[in-house]
Amino acid sequence: MKKNCSKISVLLVCLMLLGLLSGCGNGPASSGPQQEPLSKEEMVTTDSLEESKISDEPVTLSFIRAGTDEHAQAVYTELIEEYMEDHPNVTIEYQQYNYGAELETKLNTLYASGSAPDIVRAPISTIAQRAEMGQYAALDDYIDSWAGKDDIIQAAYDVGSYKDQRYGIAINIEASFLFYRKDHFIEAGLDPEKPPTTWEELHEYAEKLTVREGNSVVRSGFSIPVGQGHTVIIPFARQNGGQLVDIENNIPVFNEEQTAEALGYLASFNLDNLIIPFVNNQDQNPFELGKASMMIGTLSNYNTLLASDVEWIEHLMFAPMISRETRSGFGGCQIMFMSEESKHKEEAWDFIKFLFSDDSVKKLVADAGATPVKTGLADEFLESYPDIGPTYLDALTYCEGMPKVEWAALFEKYLNIAYEEAMYGQKDAQAALDDAMKQLEAEMAE
Amino acid sequence: MTLFKAKKPRIGHERVGYLLITPFYLFFLAIILLPGIIAVINSFTNYDLYKTYNFIGLDNYKALLIDPLFKKALLNTLIYSVLYIIPSMSLGLLLALLLSGEGRGSRIFRTGFYMPYIISMVCASTIWLWMFDPAAGFLNQILAAMGFEASTWLKDPALAMTCVVFVSLWKNLGYCMLINLSGIKGIPAYLYEAAEIDGANAFQRFKNITIPMLQPTTFFLFITTCISSFNVFEQVNVLTNGGPMNSTTTIVHQIYIRGFSEFKMGYASAISVVLMLIITLITAINFKYGNQGQDTNIG
């Protein structure tokens, strides 16, 4: 039975990752005509040719990674050391930055000053703008001559594609879903086997789970940020049938009725005094501090909780994202890119290939909670994550990422402004979205 | 008839002097003046950090006049300056007066108050970020232990700027104390002795001796504190990143956001030029109306 389950899950992973693809961009870009698998001899020849291009001279590569998760940092550091041991002439300078403004600012400064990093692991939101600006190198030629290219799942290529060119390969595909505390549910008289499934239930559960001292919330029922909340409003808007971006016409449409309703719903959690305020990518989520009963989390959050050795880990449970018209969650893609300006492209590509080797991917899956982006590794993923694994794999089927548009950064900025204004009750949701939309359109027109 | 003919001063005689000050002026030229000039030139362009670089005349300045975020940043900077300058100068003076004695306790307290100044603002802000945390911060734990309701501190738009000012005060109070202390130590003791003999009480001695004698120190502190207030950035960036709802964004924070996050280096340069003009104006007013040249007769 268990073996059958494993087989099914392997199949599921492949299908589900393909499902995610639809949400991660404006349709899959062509990865070129399917080629016949190479024979062993051909593989050897191809790899030898690739090896011959790599210089024996001392080379220093700079590698920037988006994300500051300690687990992932440890794994990447280990992998870099391993690579440098095997390639004594290569030195890799590794730096990591928080998502959002910190990463964008760093990349902008480096590219503008002519000190572009050789390798970048960045989210999908960066691809359109940086590919258009000629900062990311197209990898088609490298991928086409790579013997191991067929071992990578198609979705990993598709999310890294833009306008029919492959600029990157996804090394991790995140999906978010509901984390909740069994002990808090029991304490509040709720059945932990029946987590909320609708908007109404979620609000009702949050009210029951919230603990206050006087007027102050000391434990929030459902923990959502008051700032930088685009990763929250996007899935709730989609759950409500919102489109946010008209990809075909390349225009934002986030002031639509469905998104306004979703934003109003989310704002009610703060306006009804049900949350402890925090800002995404700036503060720690109160849930991780044991000060909340439910949150929207990812595998990365789970690993952080494991690492911090919280005593309530045994009470942690997982459930699919809430649904309304449809089910939707936020899915982030971490993609390996190479800079067009890099003076050591062959060496940079060699390191990227190393990160996609079986051993590296296994290590990233087991220790950093990364997605098994190579075929045939789903079993190992489920072995590493027996509790959270099935919910995560299920989430991959309905999670969607940032729209792959050139103005993704502006879209994120103005959506966050509207989100914050609505959360603090400065404007009602529709007015906040309308104002943000006007400002975005004005800036796009510039 | 003169026995010795005086040496005629020659132009170029001061060559060694010029040679000695050359490194400073080269540094000044390359690191301060040149970037300043480039920023002024960029302020008339639509420079985007990469390829776009066209002269657009006064468009950036016109846009500034109608930019609500710039106006908000300007107002916030003024609020910050008022909330910071007055307490930092008055509390700095008070501490200096209290700790001007030579006892062991004074030395310990002086060191204690000065300690925060030697750590970087980023570190200090990070520490206070944890202290202000609404979920598990030290301040809320203290409030809870005392039976008070928790606060949301930096997440409260009405309170966030006060928290930022508080962190700046906590960090820089020791510096204001030290400068005032050095001024107080420079006042001749016989002035106080003479005043005491004349029957002046402590308040009269403070009013008629300490305050006038400290005027140059006060002037120096006021100028430097004004400039640092208008340049406030690190604590804003770490503690609030300008939020919530831009309630703590300042002029330099806007320069950073516009220049490095939004690629609008021309626009950011225009804000820099405006900031430079504001600081120049404030300094000029201070020099004109502040009594910077103290010639109190103490003979």
C-alpha cells in the first residue's frame, strides 16, 4: 500500500508541478523541440566538450541568493564549499538578501555599477524586468547542450522562461497553505480535524482562537501581516475570482470588485482586533513565536520552526488553503539565473549544473525543504517530510505566483500600498485599490 | 638705517603648506564636491541608473512640488527634527550638569550614557526592533508584568515616529552630554567662586554663568544636530522602513527608495538638491542669528 502511495505521489508531483506552471506566469514558454535522449557515449562527449570550455585559471564567482532562511543558507554554504573543493581554481563569493526591496536594491546597484553577480537565485517577479533590461542571460544554448537537462522537470524550465527564451531554471517552487495549532483548537473548543475551509469559517475560527488581555491581542487567531501583504491579498483575490492582471493586454486590473472584497475581508481581521501586527520580510510572524493559532505558511516556515526547536511542534497541523469560488495559494518560485555581464559564464553555468546534480537537489530537498525539481526524487521528498509533504504536494496544484510582467515590481509596490491602507482602515478597500491603480497607471505611463 | 633687511614675502613660499593640505582637498574634491556636482546635474535628467540619461530641465523639481510622498517625507523630517533636537539638547545639558562632578559614580554614569553612541545605528535599531516587537518584545513584557495593556509600538501609525525619535535620543544622548560636559569643564571655576561670594544661588550661577559661557558649545551642537536630524535614515530604514503608511518616511529615506529601488536616480538627485538647500538655509540662519562668536569677558 505504502509503495503504491509512493508511486502515486511521484506521478502527483510531476503533474502538480506542471499544474503550478499555469500560475507562475503568462503561459509556458517553449523550451524548444523535444530532443531524443542522448546515449551514454553522446553524454560523455557533450560533458567533455563543456568541461573543456572551463578555465583552469583562478576564477571568482559571485552568487547572490534571495532569502535569508538559516536552513537554506547552511545547505548552500555546504554545497559551495563542496564545489570549491572539487574545483580548487574557483572561489565562490556568496551573499544573501531578504526578498523585496533589499534584494531589488542590491541587484539594481550591482548591475548599475557594472559589478553584476555571476549567479543569482531570485524569485519569478524579477524575470520579466531583468530579462528585458538584458541583465539575465538566456540559457537556451547552455541547457540544450547539457546532458542532464531531461532529468529536470518541465515546470522548472517553464517558470524560468520569458518570451520564448529560458533565462533560468527553478531550483525551488514554494507553495503556501494553512498551518494551525491543534492545542489552541482544542482549548477554543474547536475540532482540530476540521480546520476552516471557507472565508466565513476562517473568520469565525479566528475570533474564537484570539486571546486578548483587555483590548490588546496577546495571541492572534489568524496571523496575517499588516504590511507587505501582497502574498496574502493575491491568493485571496484569486480565491474570490479576481484576475489582478490582464496578461493578454499586459495591464493591471486589481481594482476589480473581487479583489476589493478580498481586501476588505482581510482588513476585517485587523479592524476587528484579531491580529498582532507584523510586516512581512521585516518582522517575525507571531505564529512562529507561539503567539498565533493559524497562519499561511510554506515549507521554509516549517523548517524554521523545526530549527528553532519550538516545544509545540507536535501540535502543529496543516490544511489546504481556504477556498471560495476556487482554491488558491501563493506560490513562489526560486530560479537560478546567470548574469549577461558575467565574465565567467562557463564556470557559472558549471556551478548551476552542480546545484542541479542529484546529490545537491537531494540535500536541498532534505535539509532546506526545497522542491524535488528532478524527476524521480518525490519519494525522497515524502520520506523527508512525512507530515507536511502531502499537504505541500497538494498545494502545488492550486498555488499561483506573481504575474510574469515587466512591471511586476510596480504592481507589487502599489498593491502593498493599497493593502496597508485598507488594513489600517485609512481607506476602504475599493478606494485604496482605485487610488493605487491610478498611481500605478500613471507611473507605467511615465 | 635698518641693520637687517626684512625678507620680502614671495608668492609660492607657502608651497609646503599647500602640499600638506593637498591630500585633504583631493579627498574633498573626489568624494564630496564632485559627487555633489554630479547629483545637481543628474537632478535635471531622467537618469535611471542604467541607460536612460536625458536632460529634462526642471521636470523633476516640478514633479516634487506635486508629489504627496515627498511632502509627507518633508513634514515627517520636520516633526522628527523638532521631537529630536529640543530633548537631545536639553537632556544632554541636564545630564552634563548632573554628571560634571568627579566622583566615581559620575564617571560610571558618564560611561554608561556614552556607551550607546559607540555602537552603530543599525545595531542599535535592530536591538530596539526586538524590544518594540508587539508579539514578544521586551517592552510589552514589562507592560504586561506591570499590569498594563500591550502596545503595538512601531506598527501604530500614531506612535511609530515617537519610537524612532526615542531610539535616536537613546543612542545620541551620550554625545550631547559629552560635548556639553567639555564646555562646562572649560568654564573657569573662579567665576562660580566669585558669584558665590556675591551671594548668587545655584540657579543664578547656571543662568548667568553656565548658559552664556556654553553658547559656542550650544551653537555647535545645534548646527550638528540639525544637520543629522535632516539626514536621518538608518533608524527609519531598520525600524519601520518608512511605514506604517509612510508615517515615518523621511527625505533621505525617499532618496534611497526613489534612487535604488525605483531606478529614478534623476528624481532622487532632485530631492538631494532640495535637502542640501534646506540644510544650507538652516545653517545660514543659525550663523546669522545664532551667537556663534562668543567673546564673553571673563577677565
